[in-house]
Amino acid sequence: MTPSKTELFQAIDATWPAFAMRTKGIWTLREGKGAGQRVSAASTAKIARKEDVEQAASVMREMGQAPLFMVRGEQPELDGLLEDQGYQIVDPVDVLMMRCESLAEYDQSSLQVIFSKGPLAIMEEIWQDGGIDAPRLAVMDRAAEPNTCLMGRYKNRPVGVSFLGCYQDIAMVHAVEVLTSARKQGVAEAMMRGAAWWAAQQNTEWFTCLTTSENAPAQGLYRKMGMEVAAHYHYRKLVP
């Protein structure tokens, strides 16, 4: 059965988890410890009122975080309420999905993609080159099992990395990074196909990834491979 939007968002939280999550009123609040918006935003599936937004903002400030809200695709009331209070849209994100078996392709003898339980030092260097720093690497340590780090190679050199976590019947890839000098050489596609192969070995049926709507290269690659948008969200925050 195709995953529901609720299950996809549960997979996001499981495979790229916040440092801590708490419930306050109608909100799920995430403490990110500097690991980015996805693990630092407040979300709710219920109808919010102005006082609810103020409550969430207050708790996030107490946590040392600027107020940040995740608005999922079908929440027009929340979106309008936040807009009325001055919260502006940032980083619309698409959740793309297809069956693992339709994407899986991996030739172990080529060593084009290598799997590792936990990041190798060279993987960390490539991630850091792309701005994926220690707090985000710490997210990988917290992720649900099974999971794996992937390294993509080009001309016998490590040039790309990604992280894959599995939740129930959903595999989700995160933190895809390819060195600038090695882009447009098929490295990202090889890692995605290898990730889908690895996920299929875990008896996971659905392969998913996240990318901003404005990331044209990633959108083009994922659509070319046959992935389709299954869910959407954006953030709202106060912008000076």
C-alpha cells in the first residue's frame, strides 16, 4: 500500500531525528541543537489559533531557537494564520517517492558506490565541504535502524556522499552531497540507485527523498529517474 502523507512525515522524523521532541498543547516541538530547520521546526495536525502560535513561539525561544513552523501541504488555515502574524515562507520542500525495485541498481564489483555503517573520515570531509557540519552528522547517529552511509566514487576517487535511513516500509535518503568538481558525472544517480538497492535488501518497498522546490538540478535528476512528488511542506519564520 502506498504510504500516506502522515507516514511520510513520520519517516522524516525517524530517519532524520531531532535531538529531542516534545508535545505542548497542539504542537510537536523539535530541538535541533544547530542541525537545521527540519529538526528545529514546530508542527501540528490540528487547527491552530493565534494563542497557539504564540505558545509555540514562546517555547521555541525558551529552547534557544528562533520560532520556526513547518506547514504541510494541506494546512491552509495554519498557513494563513502564520502569514497574518508576519511569518514568511522559506524553503518549500518536495517529498519525492517511487518503489525501491524500480530504481535499485548496484554493481558491487565496480565499487562505484560503497556502503558504510557510520561515516568514514573521508565522508565527513565531503559533507563538511558541502556545509553538512557536526550537528548534522550527529543527526545520523540518532537515526532509526536500519541505516547506512553511502560514498560515491568517480575515477577511483571518493567524490560523493549520502545517508539512508529506513522506517517501516519507507527508505529515505538525506544529505546528498557531491564535490563540485565531480558533478554532472552520474555520481548522484549512482548513489540513489545504490541506496534503493540497499533499501530493497532490507525488504523496504518505498524509496523517498527530500529536495527544495527550487533545486532545479536535484529536481531534474529525481524526476528523470521516475520519482514523483508525494507530499510537500514549507517553513514559515519571522524575517527581519
